[in-house]
Amino acid sequence: MVNSSLNDETLWQRLKMGDELAFSALFERYYRSLINYGNSLSSYPERVQDCVQDVFVNLWLYRNTLSDNVVVKAYLLSSVRKRIARLHERDTIFRQTAPLDAVQFSLDFSIEDQLIADEETSAQVSQLNRLINALPPRQKEALYLRYHQGLTIEQIGEMLDINHQSVSNLLHRCIQHLRKEWKGDLTLLFVLFSRIL
């Protein structure tokens, strides 16, 4: 049995050597967050589940060809994003519908209820939720990947197929917009922001 407290790098190396328990541990560790991320890119939950399962199947089938030096979480998120994009592209070709750019991030952010201590804070939390959810999909996705998933600027750039500066610009515009539109105390904004994202 694989110790579930093993870090991603150790599990990855064991997976590459054919360790089924390491594979299972990675699956259990990331399946739910990959489903959540996939659902933010597609409105077909059953297809998202298929895409996530396909990512894990391919991970096992092609384990011998996997790179040694990867950030596992970023690799898996990127793999799910690419698989959903390919599925959307295939559907577009067969149905002659929207282009690939139509795959947009659509997760709604929500601050947890336990952060809300009183009516004033509740009103400010509601305002922050509205501001974040009103951001353009690409900015919201970059924000989600950076602060919710904890990816680096470089990892986000690889996932979104944009350069380091473009990711920084996206995040900067998000923060600038939120600071401009925020009506409450800036200190509270950053405290709430750091706790939800």
C-alpha cells in the first residue's frame, strides 16, 4: 500500500515504474479537482468525466514515455484542458459550430459561508463574488489557476498557451479591476481574496 502522504514527485516516479498503487493515489488526490476544472470549461458533465478518465488511462498506458520533471498538478490540469479542447474542436468540425476559442472558463467563485461573520461582511463578500464572476473568462481562469490551484505564472502560461508576460498582464488586470471596483476596505478585500483563492 502506498502512503498517501507521499509527495507528487515520488508518486509520479513510482507510477512511471508501473506502481499501480501510486497511480491510484494520484487518481484519488486529483480526480475531484480535475472534474471541477473540466466542468468550468464544458457544460457537459458526463463528457468531462470521460475526458478526466481518458487522461488517467493515457497516464497509465504511456507511463514509460512520461517526462521525469513535471509538476503533476499542472500536468494533469493541462491534460484535461487539452482533451476538452480537442473534443470541442472535433465537435466543431462535425457540426460546423463555434470555433475552438468558444471553450471558455465558466466557474463561479463563491466565498465560503464561514468567512461571513456579520451583515456588513456578508454584503462585502457578495460584492466580491459578483466582481470576480463578472471578469472575462480568460482572466477568471488565470485567477483560478493562480490562486485556487496554486500554479505558477509559467505553468499557467503553458496551460493557456500564452507567454509569461501575458499571464502576468491577465492577473494584473484582474487585480486592478477588483481594486478599482471594490467599495469596501482594501485590507478586507485582500484578506478575503487570499482566503478564497
